[in-house]
Amino acid sequence: MYDSVEHRAYGSPPEPLSRMPLLYSRALVLGALLMVPASSALSQGTLADYRRSEGLRTATNGLVVNAPEAATWIAASDRFWYRRSVTGGSEFVLFEVASGQKRPAFDHDKLAGALSSAANKKYSALTLPFTTFTFTDSARAIAVTVDSVAWRCGVITYSCSRDATASGRGGRGGGAPSGTSAANQAPRLAPDGKTEAFIKNFNIAVRPVGSARDSLLSTDGSEGNAYTMQSIVWAPDSRHLAAYRVKPGYRRMVRYVESSPTDQLQPKTFETFYAKPGDALDVQQPVIFDLVAHKELALDATLFPNAYAMSRLEWRRDSRAVVFEYNERGHQLFRVLEGDATTGAVRAAIEERMPTFFEYSAKKYRFDIDDGRETIWMSERDGWNHLYLYDGATGRVKNQITKGSWVVRGVDSVDVAKRQLWFRASGMNPRQDPYFIHYYRINFDGTGLTAFTDADGTHTVRFSGDHQTYVDTWSRVDLAPVSVLRRTSDRSVIAEVDHGDAAELTKTGWRAPEVFVAKGRDRTTDIYGVIIRPSNFDPTKKYPVVENIYAGPQDSFVPKTFAAYNGMYALAELGFIVVQIDGMGTSNRSKAFHDVAWKNLGDAGFPDRILWHQAVAAKYAYYDITRVGVYGTSAGGQNSLGALLFHPEFYKVAFSAAGCHDNRMDKIWWNEQWMGWPIGPQYAASSNVDNAHKLEGKLLLVVGELDNNVDPSSTFQVVNALIKANKMFDLLVIPGAGHTSGGAYGDRKRNDFFVHHLLGVEAPDWNAVPLRIGPGDDDDALGSWDALWANWMVGGQPFAG
């Protein structure tokens, strides 16, 4: 589908800055793995296939050189640094714009030695234990974090010491839970530095700084309706402050048994707070206090009667009002509210209503101009994700800033003086993949749309501090990363920064994924996916198909950037064609495309996925859709089992890990966002538990006993329902594991399961022939999502601000 015009246009890659050991030996190793005898190439699921699969990651590592990552500008300078791949690892490069010269960002050997000495661990120049750093002390030192420890390393003296000014992952006992840390409980100092506010007996009290004499501002706080320290916010005038008084909702606890602790023989038990759909939530009441008039003013709650979440209180700069965001239970109404500090009246500065869901977790953006006189707001109200300019006084739209059959993916910066904003978008280039991200600038009035990227790929742009130049880095699944320095005024190329070279990789017979496009259920919308074939692919054979599925509506998931290796490659080596598809219901397309998921997570885009598979089979005779397997983790675990329950005519084998099999059992924010509130029959309709009796085909369930992302009971309730329905299945419970597909052991079980049921071959006896396998591949993305979800959560609910 794609050509490589950009790859050819920039000529040969520059010589690497570091030594070039083992490049050709690595290529020979991979070549030996891929160049199997003809007789072996006709086999599938053999020991030779397993050996080739397990060695693929190591064999491909280091064969792509000079592939740049996104640039980082050094503050108040015309220099930037970036990390790039080299044989044996990576290196950090410093680029000086004025001279066009690049050099090592520091002496990698000396830094590795200094860090090794300080940390009492062995590090090498090409495998430094960090991917990012910050120049400090006028670029005479760098700050890095290694294993949660902050270090400051001189790049003149090459000595490293712990950085006492940086915060690690917690103190001696680790970090405290949100809302209870020492920093959260410290008194709040007024802007004039004369008064501090704190909590006393569930109420707000104040005292002069340095004095032990305090006075209560409130008297209506109690154990069941308390003011919270972390919500206290002083007004700029130091005369007013605001805070939430909170009436707690239901404190649901999920309880765990750790069967095999490492420090004792007997099991351990523990519990964690975990709100689920339908639970009663905290009720937050914003209250304003006037210290001079000794007045307490509870804001009128008419416009926030049923909050799912309310954001942190913010004062206007002139202290006239507080601003907060109200996300109504059900996620169909969102308001930006302004509470008058004198009267307590509340008005809606912005109101967003949706017939389905308002995706606050990813598609909410607000930028106030001139203390709220105007606001830039993101909305999908016209069917696409776009930006609008609001009049702060009237709460009405002044004009739509961006418009068209494409989506804004994020705002990078706003220039209030020039009334311009800089943003990312996808779908504006009709001849390119609509998921590719490009960078733009536009005026507040919707004029002057300017594109800063155009190459056929997905881009990451980093502008210099003065926005005069920028580094554009892009790639595709079939194009190694390219990075160029451009001039902002006319987008002209100043210099090529770096150019990934995959020549040695392709010499081995490695093939990039094929991007395949087919029409979806409406016979109009393009559905995008990728096809990965084994390295010994023979078009005269028939290949069973395995689909890697994750249909979570919070994003899109088909890879768009270059990678020499991922777990799908290794699975394909066993004799499968492995695919990944973004069906309807996933994000980053139109609102209508996304809305398929509304109250219908059981759909998972299956009608589109099946049509996509059928289109591939119509083109390629070797693509055998009579033997289709599917695997996934978390929401993908729900989806993979759902494939067998709701579409047994097509999907025959499923590996389902850590699944949120019933959306009433999973975390509140994610499930009420898509399935709605109050709880209704739609939850049962999508439930793998309620529909377990429909099981056909072969199923392997996996669950970690300590999963704190998805309640493990979600899987065990499926098990219970399957047993009651007299259904046959396999189950793998991993002691001590969290939210996982089972790591290396789970990968082995998955692979063997597909080999047995789709290829009809018995896997080797691993008790007699140990499998040399590395860490699991499927947990990487999930770990990042866990971190993202954790950042969104405050007390079990996402923070709407």
C-alpha cells in the first residue's frame, strides 16, 4: 500500500557516531534462523518453528541503525538532543542548529563508568539504563532517574551522585495514598504569605503564619461530611478561599488472597478500594469563605446535582469567582461552571451535551484566555473532534476554530498574543492512513490553517522554544524513522537530522507488516489493519489466522510506527498469519464510528473485523478463514472470549487473559464511560458471564490472582458460569501475578494452544525440551495503560480537570 518516497529522498544515512560491532554477525544469525530447509518450511508448529520464534527478538535486535527518536530541545538554546539506535544498543546525540553539527551528547563510556561506580551496578555505554535526561548546571551535568533513584551526573567531571532535590517514588516507606501524603496534608499558605489554612476536626481553620492561635472558618464539617485539605485553594487576594465539603459514597473494597508470598509459607490477604459501575459516589459541595467578612458561602448546586466527578477548584485572577468542571453521572453532560464569590450563584461558562457519551478522559480540552473572557474548548458535536472558541461572558460559541471530516488529536500550545494555536490532527490527508498524526497551526477565528508535516507517515514534532524551527520525526510500519530539522516560517528543510537504516534487517528476509484496508459493516467506511506473515511464508500453503484483539474505545491500537520486532512476529513464526484490526467502536475516527461502542462493548467491532478477514481471504487464497483464532488481554480478554460467544460461526479458538468479562465487575470510570449509567440491560447483553452458556470452540482463560486493574473475580465468575453450563475450557491461574497475560509462561501456553487447535499439531514436550523464551510481549502496552489510568484516578475516580 505504501511506497518509500521519503526514504529514498533523503539519501544515504549518515555514519553512526559510535563503533559498529557485530552488525553483520547479527544479520547472519537472523539469516540462519530464517533460511530453513525447504522441508522444514512446509511444516508448521514444529520444534524448528518454535526455536526460530523464540530467537527472533534477539536476532532482529540491533539490525536497524540510526533510527532517531523524538527530539528534546535544550531550554533557551538552539540545540536539541535525541536518542538513536546503533548496533548493540543506542546513543544520545546533540545537534547544534547554527552549525548543523551533531556529536555525542556526552561521553557514553565515561558516563557508564561513573554511573556504574555510583550505583554499584554494571552499565555499558550502549545500554545506558535511561531513555531520557535533562541538562542541568548550564549543560555541565545531566539529571536522570534509574530504578526510581534520581541521579545528577557531571558531563565534565564524569561523577554521579544522588540528587537530593529530586523526588523519587516515595520516602522510606514509599509514597502515601493520594489525599493522605504529607504534602497533601500540609497547611495551605495564602498568596500574601501571612495566613495558612488547614483542617481541624473535619473543618477549615486558619491562623497567622508562625502563630499557634487559630480560628474556625466552618463548623458544619463532620466525619460523614468533611472538608478536605487537598481541595483548599486560596484566592489571589488572600481574602477568600474555597474548598470542597465531601460526603463519602460507598467504599467498595476488593479483597485478595496472595497464595504464594515470597517471605512466608502461609498465604496473605489484603484489600484495595475499587469503585464499580453503579456504586454510590462521593458528593462534593464547593464552599467559599470570606475571611474579612467572616462569611461562609455554599455554592448553589442546581447545575451540579449528580456528579460523577468534579475538578479542582480554580480562582479567577481577580478573585471574583471560582471555576470547576462538572462531569455528570452517565458522561452525557459536562459543564464548566463559574461560582460567584460574592453571591454564591453558579453559571455555566460551557455546557456540553451528548446523546451518547462525552469522552472526557481523552477528548476534553479547555484553555482559558484573559482570565476566562474567552475559552478554547474541544467537542465532537459536529461529528468530528474539533476546537471551538467560546465567549466567556455569555457561554456561547463565537466560532468553530477547526472544521472538516478529520479529527483533532491534541493541542500542543496556544499563542494568545498572536491568537493562534498549534495542534495535532489525523485524517486531513485523503491519500494517507487516516490514523497518521500530522501537525498544524490555525488562527482563533479558523483562518490560516498551516501544515507543518506532509510526509506519508505518522509524525512527532518538537518545536524550539521560540517556535522558529522544529524537528519532524516520522515513520510507518514499513519505513524506519526519519528525522529532519525544518524552518517554521516556510516549512523548508534546514538539515536532515537522522535516517533509520533497515537494510541489514531486510537482507535477512524480514518483511514489514502489510497494511490492509477493507470496507466495514456500512459498506462505506474503511477499516484498517495489518497482516504479519511468517518469515518462511509459502503462498502455496494454507495458513490459519490469529487475530490480536483489543477493542477498547479509549484509543485505536493497530501499529502505525516502525518496529523490527513485536510479539505478533514471533507468533507468526509458528506457522500462522497474525493480524490486528481497528473495528468500529474504537477511537480516533468520526463520532459515529466511535459511538458503535455506546452501551454495546460486546460488539467489539466484530462485524467489521469479520468483513475485513473475508476481504483478505478473497484476495489471498492462502488466508484460511475456516481456522481463525483470537487473543487479547484486559478489554482484549473480554473481546477474545466474546468472539467465541457472539460469533462462533467465525472464531474457533480464543486465548483470553485478565478479561473484564462483565462490565459491572470492572472499574467504574472506564465502564460507565462507555456502557452508561444507570446500570441497565445493556450490561447483561454484553456480559461474557451472562452469555457463557453460548460457548462454542476452544477457550483458554488466564488470570493473575492479584490483578488490581480488573477484579480477578470477573474471570472466576466466567469459570463458574461455564461449569454450570457444562462447557469445556482451559484455565491458567498465575499466583502472585497482577494484570497480565501470563508473561513468558502465558505466551508459551497461548502458542501451544493455537498450535494444537489451529494447526492440529502437538507442541513439543517442554518438560523434556525446555523452551528458551524471553519476557512476555503482551504486557508492555497494558503496563503503560495501567499507568495512564492511575494518573487519571483520584480516590478511585478520574479527576475531571
